[in-house]
Amino acid sequence: MPDLGAPPGAAPVPAAVARPAAPAAAGRDTEVRPLGVEFTPTGDPEVDAALGRLEVLDGVPTEGHLPVYEDVHQRLGETLAALDRP
């Protein structure tokens, strides 16, 4: 199912994210909880769109975070590079 809240061209959250977390090692907590991090808009639409992608991670097992982090990193890098262009 596509992420309807994601901006166009956003990297999809992998199907592995939708699966329950694999059993953890003995004594480790496996419950997936919301991070509770609040997003404060920066006022720059491109930066806000990139950072807004992090909201899809709330309640997602850690194993599913990397593709979203990579997408956000790429978007922020492109935004910074655009500042150097005339």
C-alpha cells in the first residue's frame, strides 16, 4: 500500500517494515513504540518535506528505518547542493 502522506518521488517504506519484528535475543524488549519526536517546521518547503518523511518511522521496527534515513539524507544533500547553484 503506498504511503499517501509521502511527497512525490519519496522512497517507499519497504514491505519488511510491515512485518512484525523478529524475535529478539533473550532479555531484549521487542515492543515497537512511537518515538514521540515532534517535528518543528523550518520554513523551507524542501527541508520540511525531507524531514517530514521521518514521521513514517513512528512505531516502525528499527530494521525498517534505513531506507527512509537514506532518502532523507539524499533530499537534504540535494537541497544543500542547490544553494551553491546560481
